[in-house]
Amino acid sequence: MLTGVDLQPLWLTLRLACVTTVVLLLLGVPLCAWLASRPDRPGRLRSVVEVLINLPLVLPPTALGFYLLLTFSPTHGPGLWLANTFKIQIAFSFSGLVLGSVLFSLPFMVQPLLAALRQTPRNILDAARTLGKSRLSVLWHVWLPTARHGVLAGAILAFAHTVGEFGVVLMIGGGIPGQTRVASIALYQEMEALNYPAAHAYAAILVVFSCAVLLLLQVVQRRAR
Amino acid sequence: MNRIAATLTDLQTDPGVCLLSASAHGQAFFAMLVGDAPPLAAGDAVTLVFKETEVSIARNLHGEISLRNRIPGVIAGIEPGRLLSRVAIPFGEQTIHAVVTTGSVERLQLQAGVAIEWLVKANEMGVAC
Amino acid sequence: MSLQLQFSRQIAGRNVTVDCDIPRGDCLALYGPSGVGKTTLLRTLAGFDRIDHGRIAFGAQTWDDGQRYTPVERRRVGYVFQDFALFPNMTAARQLAYAQPRQPTQSVEHWLQLTGLAAHGQGYPQQLSGGQRQRLALARALASEPDLLLLDEPLSALDASLREQLQESLAGLLAQTRLTTVLVSHDLGEVFRLAQHVLKLDGDGATQYGTPQQVLLQRGQYGRYQLTGRVLLLAPAEVQCRVVVAIGQETVTTLISHTEAAGLHVGQAVAVSLNGASATLTALS
């Protein structure tokens, strides 16, 4: 079945999901640690940031992609400046896909991670502080290990969500074969071209993958309990 | 509880034990206390506290006795029970109560108007301040 | 190197004022019923909370005086939490190693030995018994080589027989390490066994400070000692009234006058006053 199918979009999707997940881990962990610190005094800034992170949950993906495209179009504004100064092109490039995916999958990383971090008893963190440990040391040696199921669940969800993303990557990436044509876009384009066997192949792979991810998530959550 | 307002006249201390002397209505009272000495000095007002069951009654008492709190009085009334009786003795403007056995009341032929002495052992005397 | 506590702060809407100086190596007990803010005071000493007025200092270091403030991480306190707050992701030995300062003067094995956990270095907290967890929490606090040890009802999570046994070993450890200690407790036996000083907190925010004997034995009546109990039974008995009072798991029966009995009701909390000289003792095997 896979013989007539272009494997390029699948590899691209895999690469995009991996890079996005790594970026989200690097970004999400300090962000969540900051959001979960001082639960006695949440503060207005933390509330606002939490709302902004969750915005993609309700926003149409195409809307986010549209604004990203406008912002990073190489013909004007920030996009032009980036292209002139650093020779970086965001729109219609792999880095653009990563940027869009990171923003769009951020809540899927943050939600489980934040919940797990908030579940850690305060006394355990306080105990580490009395031992004279810096906040970074407490985070690395105590907080993240006790919340590791949240880290794992966040990474799995963010990875899976990136694989399934369509609207944002279509807007900012444009679906250029070999560069920004990920599996979900390939599926759409094959269907439009009435090439059903290829569309079927992409769709089936995505369905199987999604099922596997949900199963894996359940295993992680059961082990955390 | 019987309570008598008194004035401290002397305080002798030893680690863990102290002996208080006090006076009320011209009578001398003594209290032996276990524990740290209270922060008191001669002239301070204190309240002597002792239970009705810690009061003994004597009639025509002769000879020497070690009990240090020994106050003369006249019985005002007796509330009799089968085993125990409650004897009321005026002291100053107040009334001291003594709970003794009904057998003793009969043996000593106690009744209203009889002159007696009431006695309290110094270590049964408490001090509040 | 004394612990100087001269401060006040709001706890549950009441202003609590503390004024005591604890010489190095001594133990101060914060004693009182639950809910009066003993733990809050201990957290204030650790540096989790700020004071409103006054000063907290340890030796020459000012920890909090309204302007200057030393955060928890730099106070060098060893804190034993009521629920022990052990790290679930680390073995006993690993927790101790993590707790140690950069240049430790003692090995992890030393602390395991000292607290009787030598055989349990590779055990995770979930695999240890209640008593072992308590000792691990204490070992972890000691392994950080603190200047001040803070114990928040360290034995309250354990059952009575274990508590007595660990009280003994805790007393030995405190004497051995000569660490200045602040202990939160609502157990009189613990206070007398471990502390040289006591700060008693009452529900209305009032505090009393002194030796355990000064503060806890005498309440208004000298030479008499008071035990708190609850009236179980009030019954007329001839010219007096018979009262049965429960004190902990024990009961006491006494006779009081009808006038006094009229002021009492079943279930009421009362102080049972005992004449020190009249108390008799019998050794129990």
C-alpha cells in the first residue's frame, strides 16, 4: 500500500514533531515552574499568561496561522527585518512550521505539566529550600522528578498534536513539497487530486498513530497513579 | 473549696519546697508548697485555698499536735448525711465548711453552738494569687 | 550564637508577640493547642514568612528586621516537617547526599548510622516504616549541617509506643549534636523531655515564656498541679457531689461542694487540681 506513497511528508512530520516537542520542553518547563510557584499569591501576571497560553485551544488554527504569516512575511515588517538582518526566513520555511506548532501546541504541553507540578506537595519543595538549595536545583532534582508523569504526558500530547496539526502549518508553511508539506497537508492535497489510495495511506497512518499515542498516554497516567 | 483572703507574713524556700506564713483576722496560717516558690514577698495579698474534706475538727484538744493551722470557732450548723456531714463554722465575715464523717460528728457530739477548733495540715493548704 | 526572637506578627487575625533568647544548644518548645499558629511561627523562624515588627536574629546575623531579610535558603536551618516531606524520587542515602553542604564534614553513612538507618540506605520513602521515615527526615535535616534545627511536631504522626521510643533517641541526638532547636509540640511529655524553654501560645494570641516548670506546671495556684480533663459524670453524694473526670485515657473521681457542682455540666472541660505534696506514686513494671 505504501509503495506509491511519497514518504517525504511523513519524515517531515516526524522531524517537525520532534523539534517542536524539544522546543516545548525547553520553553514549557521554566514557564510552568514559574506559573506553579507561589500558589499562595498567584498574581495578575500569572493569570494573564495562563490565559494567553490557553488561547490556541479556542482559536481557529487558521486565524493564528494567518497572523503569523502577516507578521513574518518576508516582504515587510518584522519578516523583512529578520530576512535583512539575520538572513532568517520564517514564512514558508521549516522554522516557520516550528514556530507555528510551538505556539499552537503550547497548551497541550502546559496543561498536564502544570497540573503535575501543582500536585507536588508544597512541603517537599519547602524542605528542599531549607536544605539551602537554589530554585533551579529544587526544580531539577525534586520538582520535575516528582512531576515526571506530567512532563511525559505533556511531551506525548504536544508531539501528537503537532503531528495532527493542519491549519497553522498550511497558513505559515504553504505546503511546499519537501520543505513544508507535512503528512496532514499531503493527505489533503492527495484527496483534492482525487488520489484516494495515497490519501488513504496517510489517513490510516495518522489514525493508527493517534490510537497508539492515546494508549501510551493511558499507560503513563496509570503508572503515575 | 474554702477560700480565705490573707496577707503574707513570711516565705521560706528550699529547692522544690517552700513554706508560706500568712495572717487573716489575727490568725496565723501556714502553707507548705511543692515546686518553685511563687514570686511573692511579705505584705502581699494571697488567697488560701483548701478543700472541705481537708478540714479536721477537734473539741477540747489537749497536748501537742503537729498540725500548724489551728483556728478556734463555734459551729453554726451541721448538714448531716448517712456517712458524711458538712459542718459550717463562721470565720470573720465568711463561713468555713468542713466535711467529716457522721460517726465523728456523733462521737464529738457536735451541734450548733459548740466551741471547736478546726485544723488544716500545712501541706493541704494551697495558695492562689 | 543565641537565637534572638523579639517580634510580633499577625496569625489568624490575632497579634502574637514573641520575646525570648535561646542560648546555643538549648531547645525551645512552642506549646499550645492545635490551630493557635505554632507551625506558622516555626515557618516564620525558617524564613518562609515575614514578621510584622521587631527582629529575628541568630548570633550576629539578622534574619529579619523589617528591612534586612535572609531568605530560607541562606538561613542554614534543618526543618523536620510534620508529614516528614521526604523526596519520593530519592532513596534514603540519596536524600542525605542531596541535603549535604558542598564540603560536608560527615559522610552519608555517618548520618544513616546515627539515626539507625544503616540498613535502609537504598530504600525509598514509600518502602520505609513510619518510624524510619521520621528518622530519615531528622537525618536529612541534620545532614544539611544546620545552625538551627526546627521540628514541627516531629513525632505526632507516629503511634504512642513508637513515639515514646523515638522521643528518647531524639533527646539523645539533641544532647549529642548540641544544636539549638525549636520544637513545635502539643505533647506535655515531649516538652518536658526535650525542651529547656517553652513558649506557650493561647487561643487569644497571648504568650507565656519560661522554663517548662514555670509555664506549664503552675496556673494561679502554687503547690497544686493542674491536669485538663472533661466531666464525665456529676452525681449527688450526701453532703457533697461526686464528679468523675476523664483525663486522657484515665479517669479521676473526687468530691466537690454542691455550689461548685452547680457551675459544672457533663462534657465540660475542667482543670483537675492536684496537691503536689499529697500525690502518691506507684512504680509500674
